[in-house]
Amino acid sequence: MVSTFSETYDGHDNARLMLKNYPILSIAMLAINDLPVNQATSTFGPGYTFRNRAVDLMGGAIFYRGLSNIAITYTAGLDPIPMDLQMACLEWLKVAYNDNRDRDPSVVSQRAGDTEQKFQAGGVVTILPGETAPMPASVFAVLSQYRNTLPV
């Protein structure tokens, strides 16, 4: 889903700024210490460029050190939603739909003697307080590729 974000960041005296949301589709406004920065018009000219989740300043400029001194408004997201992500959500929905009180769909094997149960890999996500839908391992594998992580 594509959304617009207005955020502030601390400058760290380098030419690259990593944004929280990605992939970046466009930048509406970028300012450092309340001074506007325009998009670069050439490879080595002044201004900024962006790709995926990073904004780079060109021409030797840097994001000056400071607390909340960088303001940016940008659009980011996936459009259209990738097919593997759509299919993973449908698969998880199927598991939740087929879930019943008698059988846990995350159980992959059971043994009667000594009552052993083996569960598939993955996690559990809370849908409503007290209710859960087991996450199939295949869904977890797809979703983990899209996890929004940013080093601190």
C-alpha cells in the first residue's frame, strides 16, 4: 500500500539518510536546518537523489549533525502489492478459516503413545484479544522478506 509520510530525523554528518518506510516512490519536501534541498538535476550536481530506502545528498553536501534537524515528506510503499505477498495472506486466511476447535492446523504430526505433537515452524499472531491464527511456515518465509527493519 502506498502512503505519504512526514518525518523528522537527526543529522549524523554523512551524505546518506535511511528512511523508515520503503520503497521510496517520490519526495515532496526535504529540508536540513529549515533550509530546503532540491532534487539533483545531474549525477554530480547539488541536491538529493533517492533509491529504495535511502536519500543521498550530492555535490559534497551532508546531513548536518543535529537533533530533529532534517524534515522530509515522501511517498513510499508497494503498488501493486506483490503477488507472493497476496498469496501468503490468502494462505494464512485459509488456515484461519479452516481452523476449528477440534484440530490445531499448525500440528503436522501426532503420536498416540506418550501423546507427542509436532508443530510447523512459524509464529502466532493475535487477531482479537484471546483469539489467534497460526502462521504457516511458508507464510512466515514470505512475510519475513518484507519485514521493515532499520538498523539503529
